[in-house]
Amino acid sequence: MKRIFRFCLLTLGVAIIPLSSSPARKPPVIDVTKGAFEAIPLAIVPFETEGAVPAELKTRLHQILRFDLEFSGFFYLLPNRGQIAEVDFLDRRSEQINHAFWREIGADAVVKGKLRRSRNGEVEVELLVYYCKGAYRIIGKKFETEEKHFRRLVHLLSDEIVFNLTGNPGIARTRIAFVYETREGTKTVKELHLIDYDGHPESLRRLTRDRDIVAFPSWSPDGNQLAFTSYFAKNPDLYAIDLSTGRRRLLSRYAGLNISPTWHPSGKNLVLVLTKDGNSDLYRLDLRGNPPVRLTYDRSIESSPGYSPDGSRLVYTSDRGRSVQLYLMGADGRGAQRFSPSGGWYDQADWSPHGNRIVFIGSRDASRRFDLYSARPDGTEFRQLTRGSGSNEAPCWSPDGRHVLFNSNRDGNWNLYVMDADGKNTRRLTFLPGNCYSPAWSPLPE
């Protein structure tokens, strides 16, 4: 008899019970670094419900699941026009999956499941996924969680489906940190917030209550901490907050600016902007307590550093050439060379997780209404991603390198938007009454 085991994802409060040992066979891996690929036709059968499960919970499950899978871009979701129910009826009558019938209605894969209450009152979801082109099951698991974690559980289901059908990690459990500006009484405050990758207001969580200006959030490589600048002590000091406990610690409190942190991929240090020596320069801050190491010595203003995925280089902004431009240099501060094209103002660069492209903002006239651009690290394949839709700023990559997140005022106040890496399929994520700035996309969950 096969051994059944169980473990908990503590950050989600989810228990997972495999229904059998994992199959040795998997569908072909989709290599996203090679560009376009053919979407997988996927049928989602409405989940069965057992016991006292509210209909609203089933509706939420399908809404979240469909959004996640459509957003991934890996799938074409078959419309449920009767054929799905008909083939599912044949499956239940024969007590087996009729792979050939699913292929006849166009499905390469099928998602099924059950939703019930467990004996301890938690929500239990059984997930079954079949690969019809190969005629085998690839997922058979049960998931349990408290109802307050239900959204996160469905995101986990989505990530399981994406990974098992494509070989690529899903991003549905990732989160976005951003600065949210609101009025509290007579005062304008900017506080650090978290929201799920899909921008759903139910997931919105406030992290700071400094009642002042908070800025420049940056995720640690393990996704457990956020570094940020706060004027809480009346100086722009650098802090880190532990997301599991809410505790914060001081990282840098030099006189003047302590801003724009970027973590080294090892998590052992970060680079930030300090003005403690009179000029705006880049420094490497050892998180073990050693003094910061100065990396730039130019009399110009250096800002907005970003590490390459392997930690060997930095992209940053400088006005050394009488205009604001982007430069690349080694992580030790050597070998600086201009990266951005001549003419215009370029700033706020972010290196893709695959290392093959850099996204940044640019303005080619005096209006300082910014559009988004990307290019290879050698400056080639220069692309304009947005055009004529307000000002678009603070771009950052999704952790799978397939999307770009940014803030824009194209619809009035500043909100968060996301688009594909090539500039297509722009979607608004937040619909908040205040202003959203400086988004930072979390790493993939471990």
C-alpha cells in the first residue's frame, strides 16, 4: 500500500495530501526564453461540492482559478458550452477519464476537483489534473486550509497546475509591495502595503503606520523581508521588515539620504544611495554590520541601483553626462559604461530575472511624461513598451520574467498596471482611491 504523507505550508496555513505517488511522466516543458509558444487548450470542469459548502465558495474558487490560469498566458481555456459537461458525464458514468473524448472537444488537459468541509471545519479541495495528449493523470492532491486563507489556497492550486503542465513556476502566490499615498486627517502620508499579484482588494494589507513618508520597497531574495526608506525618525533612514513577524530593524541611519536599496541575490548585502559624504553615491552595505563600501566617486548624482540576477553587475542612474542616463558597472564599482541611448532622460532600471533584458523609463522631450522601454544589457534590441498613455514609471519584472509591473496616472490618479514583457496585454491591477507608487514584485515562493 502506498504511503500517504502530509505536510504544512506554514505561510499559507495549507495542508497537502497526495492521493498517490507522483507520476514519472510529465508534459513537455515550455521554454519561455525562446519567445512565442502555443497555448495549451485546457478544460475546467466545475468542481463538485460535498456537504455544507456555500455556493459562494465554489464561485470564488472558479473565478480565482480562471483568472490565474488565463493571466499565466500558458493556456486557452475552453468555453463551457455543454461539451465539457457531456464528456464529464461520460467520465463519471464509466468511472474513468475518456481522454479521447476530451481530445475530440479540443482539450489537451482537464482540471477536475471536489470542494468540501473537512472534519475539523476547514475547507478541503481535491485537485485532479489529466494530460489527455498522453492519457495520464499528472496531479492528484487534497488541500486543506482555514477559510480566511481560501484565496491563497486557490492561488496554490493554480501554481500547481501551471508547473505540472508547463514545467514553469506559477506566480499566482506572489505579492506586490507598494507605497500607498492617502490623507489621514490634514496630513498626506505614504505607507507600505502588500497586495496579491492580481491586485484583489480583499488581499490588501498595510505594513507600516509611520504617518509620514515611506518609500523604495525592495524584496529580499528569499521573499521574507522588505527593505524600505522611512522618515519616521525625521531622516530618510533604511529599515527592513520581517513579513512573518512584522518586526522591523534599522539597516542604515547615516545623516542625509539612505534610499533606493537593492538586494544582492545572496541576501548578504545590498546596494543603496547614501549622501553621508556630501554627494549622492552608491554604497554596498554588508548586512553583517561592517561599514558600507563606497562604489561611485563621481561628482554627479548617482541613484536607483539594480543588481543583475547573478549579482556580478549593477545598472544605475547618473547625470554625469549633463542629462540623466543609465549606466552599467561591475558589482565592485569598476568599468562603468553608459547603457541608455543618446538623447532623452532615462531612469529607474530593473534587470529581468533571466538576465536577458533591462526595463526602464524614458522621456524624449521636456514634458517629463515617461514611457517604458526595454533593451538587452548590451543596449541592443531597444523597444518602446508604452506610448501616449499618461506617465508610466517605476517598472519592475515579474519573478518569472514574463510580465512588467509599473505605476501610471493614465486613468487619473496613480494606480498599478501590468503588461506582458513585450508591452502587450496591459491590465490595470488596482482601483484604489489614493495613489500607488514604487511597486516591487515578490520573488517566487520557495
